[in-house]
Amino acid sequence: MKLTSQEIEHIAKLARLELTEKEKTMYAEQLSVVLDYIEVLNEVDTEGVEETCQVTGLEDVVREDVVEDCSKEARGKIISQFPSAHGNLLKVKAVFDNTDSTDL
Amino acid sequence: MNINELTIKQAYDGLKKGDFSSVELTKACLARIKKRNKDINAFITVTEDLALEEAQIADEMIANKKQKMLTGIPFSVKDAIDVADVRSTASAKILDNYVPSFDATVISNIRKQGAVLVGKTNCDAFGHGASNENSMYGPVRNPYDLDRVAGGSSGGSAASVADHMCIFSIGEDTGGSIRQPASLCGIAGLRPSYGRNSRYGIMPMASSLDTVGPMAKTVEDIAILEEVMAGRDEKDATTVDNEVPEYSKQLTANSKQKLKIGIPKEYFDLEGMDEETKTIVENKINEIAKLPNCQIVEVSLPYTKYAIPVYYIVVPSEDSSNLGRIDGVRYGVQAQADNLYDVYARSRAQGLPEEVKRRIMIGTYALSAGYYDAYYRKAQKVRTLIRQDFERVFEEVDLLITPTSPFPAFKIGEKKDDVLAMYLADVFVAPASVAGLPAVSVPVGNTKSGLPVGLQIIGKRLDEEHVLQLGHTIERL
């Protein structure tokens, strides 16, 4: 199955990946190869077979919702990792922006 | 013999008797790193000052008779595992400056014993690969032949142990990332049962498959480590609270117990398998067959060939979702851009290597509207059939023996441009991963050109005990 460059661009947009023209061509080819390879699963009869979503058999693992203290030191370490900060706040570009190219 | 060549067991004894100090042992490892890392590229970060500080503390513990099994023993950690205050890049430039504020639970367990961290090891970025060529910090070279790969994704961990730059290492295994590099570098490595070891602080890849486990020179050392690493953790809801056996004491405890061992024929008639590898593993099986307590029978796991296609749907799908958080916003390297979308897209474009992007693309496609049933759901159903294959043979046998890898270490660059050929490197390690079973790789010999070959033992779910017992028996043959 061959993916079109439009499909590749759509997937890249969903995945938040900026791709070069060269990468688009390369991934179109490679994704097709991988998807063709995966087709082999269609020869397996899975009628009535349940999905394996997990293997531990554990169900509804819950715990008390308790607030734990975060030391000033730990807090400082986390804040120091922010690529962009305003005081102790994480600074990000505007989320709602009419010129945003995220409209899909 | 230099002291950095010792096993955990031997180093423990030496430290206890006062033959050498932890500072001396640590300096021996650091000297080896200085000498060899420029060629092998096993380490991304070497924590020399921290190591010497920790070694001094360990020596005090030993002097005060507070020595535990791992006190004063130098180790390395795969760079996709969080260690407090030490740069953890996952071998991707987007995390080039990332410094976690906490230890992963398994690392915390090990450090509580007084083990000494010498550095963070190179890997395929975010664990994506079987050759360590997908690192943005350059490939790891195999200590046995510098023109060849160390395997992956935990290639730096395997090479650091094989080349005696540390005594043991902690790696991750999603599809085979501990066992395959262990096999290619001639060391032992355990993928524990899914849910056995806490993954808190492990950078997630495919959450329904990811495990974290020990890599060391012997199975005996693996047992010592797994005992410290295993157990329920409130911070990882997928961990089970089954009791953790004293694996190291159990290694020889029931040596007369009868073991029925299955040899799955599908693992020996693979097209393209290296003949020498096959012969070395078969010769070892013949030796095991002569042991009075071991009975060998041939078994069949007909769904084996579907494990890789299942793996390459499930993993990229879960990957694409997990790696959504790696966007350069809260930590890591942020690219310059005018709007939020471009910040995400450009940070990821610049900071992630080709294979990571490829998997994100495959996974995003497989999970996108209209394709979920055809890909992810279908793969999860076939996964059930693979699990049932194992359940059926484990009614008949206690353990399975297979080769770990279909071939020894290959040349750097040899498979890099052939995506499918690279994926097939995991053909023998992926099935146990998909089924959530424990499996260990044990070194069993070398090819004529001197490359190591490993044998894999797969056990029943949560039966690490017998897997390690047989592994220990094999390493003493």
C-alpha cells in the first residue's frame, strides 16, 4: 500500500512533526514497506479472539488520593528545567491564536 | 586480573575482606572508561566526581559493618532511565539538557544499598532500535570488534559491562533491548516478567510491554540484582505484589529438581539464520540434555512468526502516544518558533532521530481515525494467540530454550537503511515480550571470528526463579 504525500503530511501534522521534503518522500516509502509487512496479520483468523490489553491480570488498582509535600528544593529543580519561565511559572506561546496553523 | 573485571559476587567478597576499597574499585572502572570510551562510546555522561563521593561513603558503610550486596559496587544506567541530578538524554538531543529531580524506583533500590554510579549509557534514542545506531550521540561499538554494533537498544549498558568499565548495568527491555545486546556483547541480561519491576522513572516507550532489568557478567549477579529491583511499587500501578523470592539463594537450592525443557522448532528453522550461531546453541542444548535432571523435548509455537508484525504495530502505536509529552515545552530543548504548533513540531523535528520519527509516524497512522481496528485491535488479538501458544506449551514443559539472536554482532551500517532487516534482529526476543514472560540471555560461546553468542531461556509468567536457576546451571557447564 503506497501512502500519498498528502497522507504523509496529514500524519505528520497529527504527530506534530515538521518534515523536510526529503523526509516526506523517505517516510512515504518506508511507511508503505512497513505497512505491507504488517499485512501478514490478515492471514490470521482472529474471529472471536479477545484482545490482549495487558498481561498482569490486575484490575482497578487504586490508592488514596493524598497530597504529598514537594520540597522547595525539588520544586526548584523542576522549575529550573523549564525552557522558558516567568518567575516560577512555565511560559508558553499563546494557545488560542487565530493565526495558529493547528486547525486540522 | 584487574579488579574492574570482577563480578558482583567477587567484588562483594573482596570489599568485605578488605582486599581493596570501593574507591580503588571505582577508580579502576573510571580508568577503564577513560581508556576505552572514546573508541566504544558506551557512555554519554560519566559521573566521575559523584562516583568517587559515593565510593567514599560506601567504604565508610563497609568499615561500619553495614555492607550490603551492592555496597561500593560501580554500575551504569541506561540514559532513558531517570537518575536524580544527572543528565538523562535518552540519547535524543531534545533531552540534551534534561536533568531529572528524582531516581527511578529501581535505581533508588540499588542506590539505597550503596552502589556507586559511574555514568549514564548510550542507547538507541528512547529505546528504538536493535543496533544502537539510532542514538544522536553516535553508535556504540562492540568491545569484541569495534567495526560491529553492540546491539540495542541497551547497547551502551551491554558494552560497558562487557568491557569492564563497570561491574553491572541497568537497562530496559521492551522487545529485546536487554537480551539482544547482552547476547551480542557476551554478557547476561534479564527481561523480568511484565509487572515484576517498577517502571516509575523509566522513560516510557510501549507501556504494555516495557520492562526494566539487570545486565551483568553472570546469571548469579543477575539474580542478586533482580532480588533488589523486584517488587510492588505504589508509583507503578502495573506492578504485582507477589512475593519476591530470594533469587540468589534459590540458584542452587533445588539442583536435583527435574526440569522439562522445550525447544521450539520455529526458532531453529528461520531463513537467514547464521549457521554458526545455530550450531553453538544446539551444542549447548546437547550438553544440557546430558544433565541427569534435565529432559529436552521439541515443542511448537506456531504463531511465532507473527510476533514481529504484532510488535511493530503495538510498539509504534503506544510510542506515538507516549512520546507526545516530548515536545520541548516543560523540559528539554525548545526550538525557536513563532507559534505553539511550530514550537512542538520544530522541537521534535530537530531533537528526535529518524527512527523515532518513523515510529511516531507509523503509530500515529495506525491509531488514526478509521485504522484502529485494522491495525492496533487486530495486533492485540494476534497477541492473544501468541500468549496462548506459550500457555499451551507451558502446560507440558517448565522452560524454553532458544537462540537469543539469529546472528552475532553485525557491521555498523550494514542494516541501517533496511528497516525490515533491522526489525528482524528481534525475531527471537519479541515473542516473550509480547506475552509478558521473563527471559534471560546467557553467553554460551563465540564464533570462530570471536563474536559472542547467547542462548535465551524463557519461563512461565513470574517464574524468574527457574529461568535464573537454569541460566546459572548453563554458565557453570
